[in-house]
Amino acid sequence: LHLNSKIVELSQTSYPASSVFVTFENEHTQRLVLEKMTVALVDAKRQNKNALSDPNLLFRWSHVCFVEEPAEPSTIRWQDQHVTNTELAIKFITTGFVLGLLAVSFFVIGALHDINATFSAFAISISNAIFPTLAKMLSKFEKHRNEEQREVWLYIKIAIFRCVNSAVIILIITPYTSTTLGRNNDLLAGVYNVFFAEIVTSTILQLLDIGENFKRHIMAPRAKSQEAMNLNMRGTEIFLAERYTNMTKLVFLAIWHCPLYPGVLFMCAVALFVNFFSDRFSLMRSWKPSPKLGRSMSSFTRDITFPVILMVMAFVAVRSWENFTYDSLCSKGMLFTPDQSGTWQFNLKGIEGIIGDTQVTLNADTISHYYCGTNNESMTEQQMKLTSVYARFTYTIAACIALAISAVIGFYVKRFYTAKYAPCGEAMNIPYSQVESRTAYIPQVKSESFAFPFLACPVAKIRDCDLFEWEDPHKPYDDYDITQDSKQLLLDSGKEIDESLSVFGQMIHIPPVGNS
């Protein structure tokens, strides 16, 4: 009753339009409209009418619209079309929450590493597999106009967590002097264990797909209705952001440790090879069909992520050579003066679990050492020269990459203040009405409790237009029209239906006439 009364209340309120989607019959007309009506985003926000050359281009003769090519119809999030500045800030807040989860992961992995490096490696792999679920929960508090934007923000969250969790945390929890040692709890052994766990654990969990296999083989045959059975047979929902971060994490981990452990490059290649075939199997067998995403994810990875990884590689490589051999000992010269003679023996008490008791013999030939922050003070002249040349070269490359990233960011910032439309490729002379796989921008509301989405616009005018992306073989489109449910609730409550109110979206289909 409370829900019905809430629906009746909302059905008596008019809502302004947040977005208008227009589909043209030919590409030439689309490009002409975009060329004439494109304005800078800042002009649209400030409603600067002087930005348009013709007053007739104003929406309803009074509003300046921000016109752009939209994402694919299947990616539009119809309930999130109006995004305020507060809701935009929530995206950054939820992304910052990742740092808190990294702190928790740091303490857990550190505790397991003290027991055994293998335990911490599998903990890293399992936490990397679990975190995307937490990231998806965080994204529910955000508003995104389409799935492409949501995927990019998911990618940022998951990439930060997985890269830091896989590469940086294990470096922090490993003692500095244990970097190049070969014991089980040392850094290089830990890196090997992480790659082994990523290849084995993640792949096994993905192929087993325990949750969805349980639904398909246990719950689906026992479903009480066809609708319930369809819900159990949909497959695992896959996010492109998760697959991209899986690749990014492996490359980042290999780049981070390759200066000291070149073998990780081969292990990374094996991991990517295994991931390719496991992903191909899941794509064909168990994953749910995903929306038709554009190039936002690949562009972000190409323009931002991998250039940043190359910069990290430059600085990590220089740091690795400067700190080799990672024992914090620098040579001070001869311990005894020439006039001193004799042999001195000292008994050094060992550290339990690390090194036993040792007897040290000192004589006139013994070299004295002292503690130093980095080992470059103990390098020979040739080693220092080579390290210096290498550092200058890598820093130059890093500076060039930083300039390139700045140029890309500047390009995106420039779009806020300048209006420019540049068509991509030549216009195709194929009318929209002749495309067999065409779909339209039809307002829809998805629910996890139903196999097909609800239609948030009147169906009567479009039921025969053949522009829907889906079709229920058992029910007509009218059964999914929630505008009729709203009208019925108004009639049942004795309320009058005001047709002038803009409550739901509107979908108008104008078929082409003749050769137009």
C-alpha cells in the first residue's frame, strides 16, 4: 500500500526533460545537425545563447542544449540522466574509499606474510578477485548517464586496488635487506608466489563459476515458473572494467619487479595467455551478454593507464639499480691500520628463525663497512657512471610521457571551453530504416527480478516499429508498459489522469516517406 501511494504521488508530478535522443534516417543529416548545434559545455551550462549562430537552434526557442553523439542504446542508464554536482562529487568520494580498503588489505596480507609468503600470495589473489564485487556495490551510490562512464569509473577503482595490492603492498611488508634473497619469505619468492596464485587461483575460480552453475543446474530445474527459470539461466554478469584491470594488474606487477627479476616478464606472458583462453571460454559458455560499449575504456587505458605504467617502470628501474645489492652496507676502507697486527675473533648471537650464532674473524685485511641508506655509495666509478646514464635516459623518457599525458588531459579540458565537431570517416549511404539490426533509444527500467526490462514510455505508438532490442516470446510489449500500471493505480485511487503532465519519457517514431 505504501508503494502504491508513493507511485500515485509521483504520477501527479511533472518532470522536466533531462536528455533528448534523436535518431536520423541518414548519416549526412546527423552530421549537419551536430556541426550546426555543437556548443562548448561551459556555454551550455551558462545558457550562453550567443554560442549559437541561429536563434532557431535553441531548444523550445529558449534553451541552449549540449549536443553530442550518444552512446549505444543498450548502454543508456535512463534513471541517471540528470546528474548534479553533488552526485558528481560522490564518484570521487567512493573512489577515495578504496584507500581504506587497501589499508585493511595491507594489515591482513602483512599478518599472513609473517606466517608464510605463500599464504600472503593467495590472500592477494583472493582479495583481487573479491574487490570487484565491492567496487560494484560502491558504484550503486553513483550516477552515470551510460554504462561506458560507469565502466571507466569502475576501472579506476579496481585498477588502483589491484595494482597497489599486488605490487606495492608486498614490497612494503618485505624487509629492505630481504629484497634479493632467495628465502621463502623474501620479495622475489613472494612475487613468484603472487604470479602463481594469479594464474591458478583466479583461473580456477573463474572456470568453476560456482554461483551461476548452482543456479543453472540446481535452482533452474526446480523453478516454479518459466520466468524464474529464465532468471537462473542468465549467466554471470561481466564488466569490461574487471577484465581490463586484470590485464593491467599483471602488466603493472611485471613492470614493477622486472629490473630485479626479469623472469616475471615470462610469467606475465603465461598469465595473459591463460587469461585469454579462460576469458574466451567464459565468454562463449557462462558470461551474460554485455551492453554494446564504445571505445571509452580502451581510450582511457591507451591514453592514461599504460603511459603511467611506463613512467612507473622508469622510476622503479632507477631505484632498483641504485639500491642494489639491498644490504644497506657501504665500504669504509681498511678496518685496521698497517701497524696493527694480530687476529680478532668475535662471537655474534644470531636471530631466531633467521640466522644462527656466528664467529667472526677480523685481521689486517678486513674491510670496514657502515650503514648507508642506498648502496650507490659502494659502487665502482664505472657502475655509478652506467647508473647515472641509465637514470638520465629513463627520466627523459618519463618526462616525454608526462608531457604526452598532459597533452591528452589538456585536450579533454579544452572540450569544456571550445565547440568543435569533427566527423570520423566518411558518411555511409545506408538509411537507418534499412539496417536489419537497428535499435532505438527507448526508455527502459531494468530489474534483477525480471528477465526483461520495463518500458518507461507509452508502447501504443511504437509496438509495431520493430526497434526493440529484445523480445519476450511469451508476452507482448504492452505487458512491460509501466505507464499503464501508473494510470490504473490513479484510477483505482479515484485520482484524475492529467495527460499534460510529463511523468514518463516519450518515444515517437516517424517512418521515412519515399526516398527521404
